[in-house]
Amino acid sequence: MIRQQQYAIVPNIRTPLPGPNATQLIHMDEQYLSPSYTRVYPLVVKRGKGAAIEDVDGNIFLDFTAGIAVCSTGHCHPCVVSAIQRQAAELIHMSGTDFYYAPQRDLAVKLAHIAPGKSPKKVFFSNSGAEAVEAAFKLARYHTKRSHMISFFGGFHGRTMGALSLTGSKVIQRRGFSPLVPNVIHLPYGHQDGISIETHLTNLFRRTVSPDDVAGIIVEPIQGEGGYIVPPAEFLFQIKETCEKHGILLIADEVQSGMGRTGKMFAIEHWGIEPDIICLAKGVASGMPLGAIVAKADVMDWPRGSHASTFGGNPIACAAALETIRLLEEELMVNAADVGTHLIDELFKLKSRHRMISDVRGIGLMVGMELRDPKTGEPTSKEREDLIQRCFQHGLLLLGCGESTVRFCPPLVITREDVKTAVNIVSSMLTEMEAELEPELHSSVNG
Ligand SMILES: Cc1ncc(COP(=O)(O)O)c(C=O)c1O
């Protein structure tokens, strides 16, 4: 059963947005919370069920964000809630760093078995994506005894110092925080500059860095924050080949693309590649804070005391993750593949009707729709933001990524009916915007 609980009508907007309760909360939030948070629109959430979000004024939204690709099994899936409640009644914390407990062991066994490739695996637990990336960075240096890392423009790996050094997404994320961790080199992602990654790496190794100084190459199999970009097939194969040739570790950052979102447990499985280290977080525990790296057992060779985390692999988060994986394997990965293909088809149909859409791309329920200015044909972040705001006002929750892309990363419980609702809202908002931007063209098309 894909959907557990549902509101009768989704979306259902009853007040102007933000409503009175939301307005009051936002006012205090602005006084007391860090101004660094991005905050896209004034949504103040009260509760969530499946793919529906209810705000503090009783408005119901259809959620195509899943809390930034996190609530993989939908909001408050009853099986996940029960697993959390059972575990909370038994043991909340004892620190997996110093002591043993079954949920952490059980989840490590499960992750080691579902990770791609035949090599035996070991798992390290963290609380977030950035911490998983930190762990991968440190392990790569430790294992290889090399200092350099290669990552990609557009790549997002988190905001702690090490992860931020690997991030190459938006300059606001790095500006003012230097010096970052040295010896990180960014290269273009996915042949976007028309030059193969093989050529870039060959140039790099010939002119500036010896490959035997490179510990790891960290790559998102599908770039997330950078714009939901699916690289051409040879990109990841060429990276894998280079890594094997020079003893460099291949680190797949699957924090966003992993845990069933693309219709396979890990996006890199679409290319049949076994990485040396996989970074996980977001979808792994349906919203409980949990990150992990899964590494080849012979790579995870750091000694006792060299790396640890007080809260990482907390029993409740592990119990939620075990239940999440069970649900993904039972039906949600298949649903992500099926409904994701349907969503992409529907967005392509939309593209044929709306000149503002320049591209539709993605795999499973990791889908991007890029916008352009209908007059200049240039990518447009302004119209992208406008579309997202209008959709919010009509009860559809979306986020942006990259410069001009709308991202669709709903919970994996969404149905074809939800896709129809979402695509209809996007379509009517685009029609409205196009009519405002190009009144002459619109009246002649409609006349
Ligand atoms: C691919 C990727 N890696 C790492 C991170 C960082 O995760 P967190 O925000 O949990 O630190 C993100 C977050 O968006 C991500 O998309």
C-alpha cells in the first residue's frame, strides 16, 4: 500500500499565504533565527502525512520537496513512526562510538549488503550529509596517505570546512569562509564544456598535480543542488577508469541521489559502477538525522579512535533507517521508477506547450525542469523563482536548484494522480507567466 493516510483534498488553500498564524511565527523567527538560512517561501509547517503538508493555518499543500529529498517514505509513514516509537521506549542514546547496540549493527549489515559491488563493505555513521562527506574525505586521505582531492563545479557536498572545500556550487556558500582545506581541485562536471573528463584529468596530471598525490575523486552520480544534471554515460566510466589506473579512491556522494530516489537504491547502479566509498544521508532514515559512509572493507582501515561521532548512528535513527529500507525494497523504489518516468513524460509534454521550458531531465523521482527567458532564450533564475512562488500560492511545494532549474524531488510515495495535480498547477502558472511576459504572442496564440 503506497499511501497510508490522506487528506480528502490536496492541495487545499484556505487563507491568503502566509496566513495569520504563519505570519506571526515568521516574525519571531526573523528575530531569533540565523539569517543564513535560505528560506524560499513563507511556509510554516504544522504536520505532514504522505505527500501532504499542513501549515499552521490549516492550508494543505502537495509536497514535491520531501523536505529537500529527505522524507523518502513520505511524511510520518506509520511504519517508520512505530519503529521510532518502539526504539525510543527502549533506548534513545548510548553512543555507538563507545558502546555496542543492535540497531546500529543491523543497519550496518543491511547497508553493507545493499551497497553496489561484490567487495565486502564496512560502515561509519554520522548525523548529516556534510559529516558523511567529511568522513569520506578523511578516510580517503588516511587510506591513501595522499593529500589532494578532485571534485566538480556545481557539486554540493555540504557546509562544514572539509565538505565546503569540496563544494563548488554557489559562491555565497564559500565567500568569507576562507581559508578552506587546501589541495582541492574543481573540474567541469559531465562534459558540460564539451571536453571529456578524461582530457581534463590528463591535463591536470600532466601540468599541475601528480596522480599519486590524489587521494580521491568525489562525484555526485547525478548532480543535485547544481541543477539535477544527469551526466553523459562515459563521464562516470572515465572517472572510474582513471581512479583504477592511479590508485585514486572513487567517492560517490549519494546524499541526494541515493536511497531509492532514482528507482535503484543507489544512482550509481544505473552505470553498474562499484565506488570505493559511498556517502549517504537525506533519504536514509525518512527524516531522522542520520548519515553514513559505506566503504570497501579494505579501504576502511583507520585505527581505533581515529574518527568517531557521539550521536552518529543513534539507535532511533538506525531503527527508522531499517524500516525505511524495508519499505523502499518492498514497493517504494519500484514506485519511484514508475511514477518518476510518468512525471518526466508529463513534463516533456509540458515542454512542447511552453516556450519557457528549455530542458527536462532526471531519473526516477530526481527530476529537473530548466527554464529560459522566452524572449532571449537565456536561462532565467528570476522566472524560476517566480514560478516556484506562484506554485506555492496554489498549494504546490517546489524548490529550485542550479541557476534556473525547478527540482521535483517528492516523497517516493507519490502517485500518478499527484503528478497530474502538480503538472496541472505548473502548467497554469507557466501560462499565466507567459501571458504576462509576452502578451502579444499569447493573444495571437490563443486567438
Ligand atoms: C549531494 C549532497 N551532499 C552533501 C550534502 C550535505 O548534506 P547535509 O545538508 O545533510 O549536511 C547535500 C545536501 O544537500 C547534498 O545534496
